Amino acid sequence: MGTYYYHIVASKPFRDPNGMELPNSETAWEEALRFVRDIEGSLQPDESWSLDVIEDGKTIFRISIATEDLRSRMPRKRISG
């Protein structure tokens, strides 16, 4: 068993103060995927964040997500007339 911490790096960062006692790193990865599914609905255009999984003070996994709003990069249509 180990204690795994889940920190979110984003415009509103979150540092997990308590961690989760889990049997192994494979289970910690499964929990990380659950976290991502839970928070993906709050993503906004042109935003990025990452979820770090920490064990013994070291990052063992990182899931990074970035979104882009490409509308501002599209050429404007010309109106002829």
C-alpha cells in the first residue's frame, strides 16, 4: 500500500492535502483516469491543465489536456458587392 496524491495544475490549481491509500500504481492510474472524466466537463476553450499523480514526493504520472478555440484563427469571409 502507498499514498498517492493528485494535484491539478491549471488556472485554479488544487493540491491534494490528504492523498489516497491505494494498493499499487496501477490502481493510482485508474483513479487518475476517473478524476479526468469527472473534471473534463469543466474545460473551457483556450484552457489547459494537468493532473499529476505523486508517490513518495515524485510525480509518477501526468495527464495533460489543452483546448483551443480555433475560430479566432479562421480567415474572415469577404463580402463582395
